[in-house]
Amino acid sequence: MANLHLTIQWTEGMPMTAECEFETWDVFTATRFAGNPLAVLFDADGVDVLQMQAVTREFDYSESVFIQAATLPGHDARLRIFTPAGELPFAGHPTVGAACALARRRGHAGSMRLELGAGSFAIETRLQKSLWSAEFVNPNLPRIVGPGPEPAQLAAALGLAPDQIAAGASAPRRVGAGIDFIAVQTSAQALVAAKLDVAAFDALAMDGACGLLVYAIESDGLNHQVRARMFAPHIGVPEDPATGSAAAALPAHLFDPESMADGLHRIEVLQGGEMGRPSRIEVSVAVECGCFAALTVAGQAVPVARGTILA
């Protein structure tokens, strides 16, 4: 399955057919100017695909999200999510950020259901001490899709030595929970030292996977903590400060559900520190009878700015 829906040839001077209000939010953080910045475009039904792509390139964030009227019964809105290179069926920080922005715009927190390309997402928004947060239920459970590229190739793309890439049960694999990533486990020192080599990255067989999720385990047990980085230059994101969709897929690489006790297992993903934009993503996965049974992703978000895209 190709995760990046399309790559659009952008036309310089692309006109807008209607004005569109927007807000920017910093997502997966409680602090403004940290986390992952996001542009949220409201009432975007009159914005076509080429215009969405042009606006996304103008903001030049990892993603922008366009909120449209829902097309499915029982849903509050439809989300269209774009990177600088094309459209994605799902991404974590646009889902959290859009939900918080919608709730704030409506004047109250609570439940909503959003329509994405990757399915129907039930979301709970909260407002505590003026701080917004959202938790979504991902209908796509974590899964191993297949093997990853050869460790030597991954090491070259990350500026590391091959022996710094975990092997055995932790060897690189393609994992997904709505969209796919290549998960690569390494040490804490190697994670900090990793430096993207774009030419070596381009030589990898990504086959539609959205990026390289590189992580190191900080602590394990019932509540895991990992530090992560995510590289995706082929979709216009050389490095991402917080990647909720990759965090959603991480349990497939980190855990073997067949050997786990039934119950809820939590992962705290810390990301973005190397970029000066620290982020925190909370993942909860339920295990029942040796299988993943439910998956949620949660995080905080802070509004930053608002304005209008002119016609």
C-alpha cells in the first residue's frame, strides 16, 4: 500500500477561489514554540487539491490540515492532510491539532468523530487550566508489514555504523498503523549522533513508507519511554519534531503481543529535542489474548497564531 497519496506539480501563482481562515498550533507540547507546528485551515470545502498543496508549501510545516464538511453520517468533519510533497491518509499531529482547534472554535471540549482517509477516528478533547489536549482512537491497529531495508543501507542513510542498528528480534522492520514507517532501534548515543545522508536515503527501497522512525529505549516495563527521531526527506520532511502516526505504529516493533499480559500498555515517545522543539506523545495499546485490541494516541496542543488566506 502506498502511503503518500500523490505528488502534485505546483503552479507558481496558484490562485485561491475563496478566502480561508487559519490558525497555527504547536502540537504534542504544552509550550508555545515547541512541539510540531501545524497549520489548520477551516471551512476548506472550496479549496481544491492544487490549492491545498500550494498553501501547505507556503506554510512549509511538516503538515497542514484542511477541515471540510463530513461526507459520512455521524461525523463532525473531514480532514485532508498534506505534507509539502503530497496528501496523507492519516497523520498524528494534524489529527490532534485539528481536534483541539475545532473544539476551541466551538467553545467547549468533548467528544467528536473525524473522517480521515485512513478511517473513522473517535476523539476526546479536553481543556484543563487553559491547556488543550486530544486523544484519538486509531481504527488501524499496529502491525508488522514486512522486513526493512538492509542494516548497512539504513546505517549509511543515518550516518551510523552498521553495528549501531539493532539486530535479531529488534531488526529493522516495516510497521504501520494507518500509514507505514521503517522502524529502526538503536542506542541512545547513536540516536543523538544520527545525521541524515539524503543520497543514501534516496537509495533505500521505501516502497511507499512514509519515513524512518529511529528510536532508543529509555525505560521499559508496563510503561515504556523511548526517544525517537523521524526522517522523511522524500515527502518534504527532512526531520519531523513529533510524529504521532509513527508513534502509533511503534508497538508493532517494540512489543510481541503473544508474549504480553492482557491489559493496557503505555509508551511515552519523546521526540524533537535534537531540533530544539521537544515533543511528547502518549501511546496506549490494549492487549487481549495475544493480540493488539485497541490503540490510542494522545497529546497536548497550544494555539499560536491566526489569520486568513486571501482569495
